[in-house]
Amino acid sequence: MKRYLQIIVNDWKLRLIIYLIILFTSIFIITSLSSIYSLLADNLGGFFVYFSAITNFVIILLPIFIIEKIRKVSFFKSIGLNYTKRTLYEIIKSFLYILIPFLIIFTFLYFTVKVEFIDSILLLPIFSQLILLLIFASQEEILFRGFILNTFSLRFSEKTSLILSAILFSSIHSINYNFSMLAAFNTFLGGIFFGTLFLKTKSLWMPIFTHYFWNLIQSLFLNSKLSGSETDLMLFKIDIDNKIIEFLINSNYGFEGTFVCSIVLIALILIISKIETLIPENSSYIEKIKINSNSNLISNVHTEKKYKNK
């Protein structure tokens, strides 16, 4: 029985179907407990946003955890999360990849328009936003790169899998406020960027933290909405009177709905494609070899049994 289950979860179509079944079952259970949810919202007050974010995180990741456990592989290693001596180095690189382009944009704005430092910064709201941004970045990267991109790669080439996962990544953001064609294109490019990082390094640390720093720094430096949503994270007040500059760097959707964002993402994709290389010791690479080896062994045993029964 266990071997049959392992064969099932190694089929890319069935993996996605099983994920959706468990996901919608979890959502149905949570929805049926709406009265308890409302009671928690009243009692927890401002802390309810954390409870809601963690609940969503668990709902999205639980099906992946179950599927990987059926495969009898390490959940964290299979999705590319395994702390090594290189992890801190990867996080620092993630920060620099995002900091440099936004620093260039901010410097241009500083000498072009009126930029004021906000001196009345409330530390608690900023700290809470930092935690929430990390949760959101982690769940999106684990789902779209750690699971969906890996699942597509069971059937398609890396390039095709990358494009398909980026299309899904862009599509899921279409429900956001003020979503536009340019925002859809840029979100697709974002999916290509994070996916390329994952395929190049076979580690999820860089996609998670580049995603995290991408959201954080554009909000802090450009006072931008994040994918159409308002945020309390800001260090500067930017007064943009010039319509051309506003068109280039600030839209109703935020920075991700602008042409400058397209240029930044294309440049980052080209840079990481040249710079980043596979480190064979990274967890996802080793685990993928192990999974493929086990899958072939299980399939061969299953085929032999069918042949003997004949």
C-alpha cells in the first residue's frame, strides 16, 4: 500500500490533484468554523492578523508536508530548505541583489523630487510588518518554487517548468487591487526571477529572502504599495509632482505596476543567470537524486510484480 502511495505522489498530475484536495478540505474545515474564527477576531484584537497569517501559512503548507512524508523524504530538504554553512552567505547575497537597484532608484529620486525622512517611526508596527512580510514571502516561495516548480519538473524541462510556475504565480496575484497588464507581466518576471534563483542554486533560501527584501526595501525606500496593498512600512515621504516620474516608478498597484520595475527584474534575471551556479551540497539537489532513485526502484518493483502475476 505504501509503495502504491509513493508511486502516486511521484506522478506530477496526481501530486497537484492531491495537493488541491487536501487544500480545499482544509479551507472547508476552517470555513465551517467561521463562528469560532469571528470570536477569535474579537478576542485577539490586533494579534488576530498574526493568527490569520499563520493559519493561512499552515493551510498552504500542510498538503505539501503530507505529500513529502508519503514519499518518505525530508520535507525541508526536498523543498530546498536545509541550513548549511552557506545559508548566511546566500541571505546576504539576496539582500545585495535587491538593495543595489532600489538604492539607485532612490538616489535618482532624492536629487529629482522632494524626499523627506519620517522621524515619527513606530517600532512595533514596523516589527509586526517585518514578521508578516517574512511569512508571506516564505509561503509563496515554498508553494510556487519549492512545490509547484519541483512538481512540474517531474514532467517538463526546467525552462518549461519555470514558465508554467511563473504564469501561475502571476495569475494568483490577479485578485489584488488595481491589478493591470503591466503588473501581470512584472509579476510573471518576478516568478521567473525567483524561479531562476531556485533552479540555479537548488536552495530555497535565496528565493525566500530575495522575495522578502524585494517587498521590504521597495516599501521602505519608495513608500510603495505591495502588490496593490497599503503598508505601514516607510522611512521616507516622497512627494512626486512630475507626472513622468510618477508614471515610471509609482502606480496604483505600487512599484510592481511600473516600467522601471520591468527593467529592474529583467536586469536581475540576466545577472543571476550568469552569476549563480549549482552547489551540489545543497539540500534540494541531493534530495532530488534520492527521490528519483527511490522512484525508479519502486516503479521497477511494481513492474516486476505485474509481470510475475501474468
